[in-house]
Amino acid sequence: MAKSLNELAGELKSVIIEQQSDAHNKANLRPERYNNLKLSMDIAKDSTPHVVVTVGMSEAKYNIKMGEKMEGGLGPDDKYVQRWFNNTNTIPALMECWNTIARERGRA
């Protein structure tokens, strides 16, 4: 069964917190900062398969097929998102979400 954007956001949150807890600055780790992490896709604005990652007031749009940032920025969290894209199942799961949304909107 396909994962929802909400489930994928939970996975990204876990990846970020796990990677930060392994870092040298563990004393500065604030996991609550990621309670509002959100993923979204707006096929009406851009036909390029993308996902928008929002953490607090920061936002970045990533090309799903390429796994590259298109615009915006998350500051130091950008590197964690890039690592998440490198996970085996991340890009296929995001593409499945994109295709589902496109089908629902009649754009597939």
C-alpha cells in the first residue's frame, strides 16, 4: 500500500532526529522543532514532480526525480533532507504520492 505524505513526513522527521542525535552537537538537539514538519505537493503550480518540505518558517522545494533542491532552503536541515532522498524507498514513495495526486486531479 502506498504511503501518505503524512507518513513520509514522519519518516523524514525520524531520520533528521536520528542523524542529529548521532552528531557531536547532541546537546543542542531540539526534537520538538520538527513536530510541525510537513510535506506537500502542488501539481497546479508546477508540473515538475516535486515535494515541498516545511519546518517552522523555513521551506524548500525539491525535485523528486533528481532529489535536488529547486528553491528555498531549510538551513542546516537541508543536508538531512538530501540524505533522506538517498534512502532506497524515498523517491519511489514520493513519486507514487505525486502520481496519486495527479490522478485525483485528472492530470496523469
